Amino acid sequence: MARTGSWIAILAALALTNTACWDFNNPAADEWDVQIVGDSVFDLSGDIHTVLNNLSGKSYKDRSVSGAKIAAVDNQLGQALSRPTLNTVIADGGANDILLGSVDCDTDPLTQACLNTLDYIADTMFGMMVDMYFGPSDDHVWLGYYHVKGSEAEKNEAIDYAHDVLYADMFDLSEYGGTTISGTVPGYGDYEGSTLGSFQIFVGDPRSSILPSDLKNDDIHPRYSGSDKLANLIWGVMVDQNMYR
């Protein structure tokens, strides 16, 4: 048993430090019309899936993979959108392009290389949004990142830039005729986004609720308490906006 535990620890470390991707959690799904795509925030512990299962009474199809960069998450989305009856997508992504890349996002102010990477992530995300719009699903929740801690805390400026600059523009579809909406899930965070016809997409902002104590000793991944908050933020958006769940 001790040897098994050691291998789990090694694989978890590889998910943070290598470009390889690892699917740690692949729960059996009984609800394929709601699908999760993303990285280790969802996949490493599987706790967000578990809490959403408890809240919904359903096991959503989870395609998330630890170590996935935004291009890999885009591929996961393509698989999800191939289901004609898909109703709802829950997503995150982009952090591994910074964590697993060579770009410096620890400098204050942000370097041009970091800004270029953030713009690449945003461009890929916008392409994903277009695919969602023309795909079968109407309801979409993008989980934004929270502040990390300790040795990784310098990356919080990049996280704030994503929320305050990139997401604020990306999820505002008013220039395309959409209606912007914002809200709060008390105790779990805020959200903002748009509706455009039957299409709706919102980004959750958990920065106000995730505390350093909610993160593991790797300074990045959520403990169960953090995953519980993230899942409740997602669920709160889904309930507020009457999404299929």
C-alpha cells in the first residue's frame, strides 16, 4: 500500500511539472448531456465532480485531464460537442500553458511574453466559445481561476489580468447583440456573462471565496473544501440561469 501511495504522489507531481497529461478520474457517467472539460482543477481529485453529483443527483460526463493545456481542453470540447443532444458544458483551462511552459508570469509588472501567452489563451477560448455557439449546447459555465498561494503567488497578477481584462471583454457579447448579465452566488463567488438568443455563457470568479487554507501544499490545487466551493459556484450559476443540469 505504501508503494501504491508513492506512485500516486509521483504521478501527481508529473501532472504539475511535465507536459504529459494524466486522467486520474474517469467516473462512470449517467448524464452525458452535461459534460465537463478542463484540467487538474477538475481531474486531479475528482471532488468537483463528486459535489456536483451530490447536488444534481447525476454523474456528469467528465473529460477533464490533469496537465491539459488550453489546446487539449479545446480538443476535449470538440469531443463533447459531437454529442447532438448535449445541453450544458462546464469548463476551465489555460493555467497549464503558464505553469508548464517557459514563459515568465512571476514578474511584476507582467512581461510581454506572459501577456502574449495570456492573449493566446484568450484567443483559443474565444474560438471555443464560437464552437459552443454553433454547437448543440445552449448552456455554458466557464470556471475562472482563484488566487494561488506560497511559491506560486506571483502568478496572481496574471490571474487578475485574465479576469479583469480578458474575461471582462470576452464574455461580453453585447457587440454581437447579446445581453450582459452578472450575479453572485453567496459565499462562493461572482459571475458575469451574456445571453445571445438561446445561447448563454458565464464565467465564475471564485477569487473572493477560495482561501489559502482551501489549497493543497502544492500551492495550486484545491483541497476538498476548495473544490466544494468551486462546485457550488458552478451549481449556483446553473441554478440562477436555469441551465439544464
